[in-house]
Amino acid sequence: MKKIFCLAIVLAVFVNVNTFSATRKSNSNKKNSSSQINSEAAQVALKFLKEYTEVLENNTTGIPNDVSNPEDYDVEYIYFKTTDLITERFRNELLKLTVECYSEEDGCGADLITGHQYYDPKLKILSYNSNKVIVIIQGIDMPDFKVKVKVKNVNGKWLVDNSGAPDMVDW
């Protein structure tokens, strides 16, 4: 009887120690996840998308349909040209695509940055993969609105190097 009682106590202590250890690991992972989301790289991605959606929100100028030179009229083009949050490679790609969109009869369809035809101006960081340096941004009012953002460290400064709808980009 004493052996069974001692065995029960040892088993109970063992289970409690393992449960405590698993809880600590879980809380540790939450702290790491939170610190990653608050990292400079993830915050640059969020800032870029917030600025960009603000540009879209404030675009009330209306661009004439017959404009063949977006450099003078297009607020997105002007933003891409002037922001200091993107790499030169991405800037050149966006400027080129914006000009190409003007030559298309129906424009580009989906947005060049978000990959969607709609956007949510209220955004939050959903996740950040520090190994792949990819941030997933999610809409607060529209949780289905998600944008995958690739960030890159250039000379000690985090910059956005690509973006698009998560299910449409594979980098």
C-alpha cells in the first residue's frame, strides 16, 4: 500500500513539473512572438502600408482618363517616388508598373501594393517570420484583408522590398 501511495505522489509531482514546464514554454513563445511583432522590421512594413492606405484614402483629386503621364497626377506614383520606406529595386518596379497600368485600357486591376481591389485603412501586424523576413499585415475592420510584405535590411535600415496578397505571391 505504501508503494502505491508513494508511486501516486511521484506521478503527481512529475505531471505537475511537466505541466509547469509546458506553460513556461508557451508563455515564452508568446513573449517572443510579441517581441517579433514589435521589431523594427515588422513596424516598417506596417508603417509603409498605413502611409500607403492613407494616400489612397486622401486621393480626391481625380485623375483625368486621358492622362498618359502619371508622374504629374498619380498620388500613388508620387508616393512611390518619394517614400523612404522602400528599397530602390522595389521603387523602380512600382514606378514602372504604375506607368504600364496607364497604358492598359482597364488599368492594372488589383492594387500594386496589396494585390486586392479593396483595402482596410485600419491595420495590424498579424505575424512576422524573422527567418524569411516576411510580415503579414491584416485589416482590423476587414480581417480577410491580408498583405504579405517582404522586408530587407539595407545599410542598417529596414525597408520594404515587396508586397502582395498572401495567396498570390510566393517569395
